[in-house]
Amino acid sequence: MPRPIMKKDLNALYRNRRFLYYFDVVRSQGKDFELFARHLHKTDDILDVACGTGTLALAVREKVNSVTAFDLSKEMIERAAVKAKKLWARNVNFFRADMRRFDIPRRFDCIIMGNSIILEILDPEAQIAFARRLNRHLKPNGKLLFTTIVFSKMMLENNYYARTITDPTTGNQFTVSYDNELDLSKGIWKSTLLFRDLKTDVEDRFPLRLSILSRREIFFLMALGGFRIEREREYQKSAGMSFFVCRKTA
């Protein structure tokens, strides 16, 4: 039995308790943590942009000197802070900020971004401004590490990505899948994220509006932002996910 679809607003989405629950469980089983960790060093001071509930920041904290992490969502930052306290993560600092406008008075060795964050910016000019803002917050020769969905023909199919997730704390199981509508003329991906509880058969539906970026467009965007992509690795083919290693060049 489906619940009503909520408003198509990411800020409202990130305040929804049901969505936050699903987000936390799915993110805790991410397959990208080790990919990020391989490119970090013990002396690194890193910045986690749009960190969500802090799962990635906390997963790599022991690999680096310090982690500064922010997100616009008050609810997500509060969850992140609670998790950090439980883990005694003293080298991680969480705070609220907007990824489109953040200005931190220091530079970092590395910036990390998970969860296809770059796709949340729909306007091409704003995407370029964002890439340049990231560049300004890196030290000379600094690195940018991020994961994102790369557009492919597979995305034209509804429910192109579906799997069953188990909550490690409660044992509760649910499926996650997408129902897609692509507006290629505007470069917009209108998707409904579907979660179905296998015990109660209750379905939660969350609309998303994301930008569509091909591999070529990602390389072009990074170049405009003053980066050189040194490596790309497709690590979750069923979801179209790739991991990028970029070097600051300007």
C-alpha cells in the first residue's frame, strides 16, 4: 500500500523521517568507502561536501588527520553528530552550510563527495560555479574524490536499479528501486525513489529531480572547474555508479 508522494523539494525530502531512515541504512552499506580510503593519507585534512548523515565522513576518519563535513539539512547534521558522538570521532566536525554558497576560510588536501551530489545542481552554469568553488577550497595540487551516476541507455528503463536491503540493527528488509522519467531536452532526470517494506508491504515514494550528466559532460565540467580527471572507476554497474579521482590544476 503506497504512502502519498511528498513535495518535489530536496530540502523537504531531507527532513522526512522515513526518508532519513532509508537513507541511513542504504548509505551504511555503501560500496564506495574503500575507494575513497585508498586515495587518502594520514596527514590529510579533508572536506566532505553535502555529507548527509555523515556515514562517509565517519567511515574514513581514521585514514586522515581531520574531517570537516557539512550539509544543508539540519536533520541530517543532527543525525551525523549523534553518530560521531557514539563513535568518539573527535577529529570530525559537522556543521550546516549550503554547498552552492559555502565559503570556509581554509584550504584542504582533499575534498570528498558521495551520493551523486553534483547531480542535485540542475543549472549548467551553477554546476560550473560549484566546481570552481570546490577548486578554491583545495590546496595546490589537491584532490577531489567523488561518486556519481553517469548517464547511460540503461537509465531509460524504469526500475533500472533494484535491490533488497537489510537493516543490520533490526533485521528489517525492504526493496529499493527507481521509477524514471528522463527529459533529455532539458537534461533533467525526474525519478521516484521507491522503498517497499517486505514485512508490512507498505511502500514509500520520494520524488527526485536530478541533472543528467554523461561521462563526456563530467570530464568537461571538471576541466572548466580547474580539474584534471586522473581516474574513473565504474564500481556499481547496476546503478550506473562511477568513482572519480580529480587533481586540481588551476
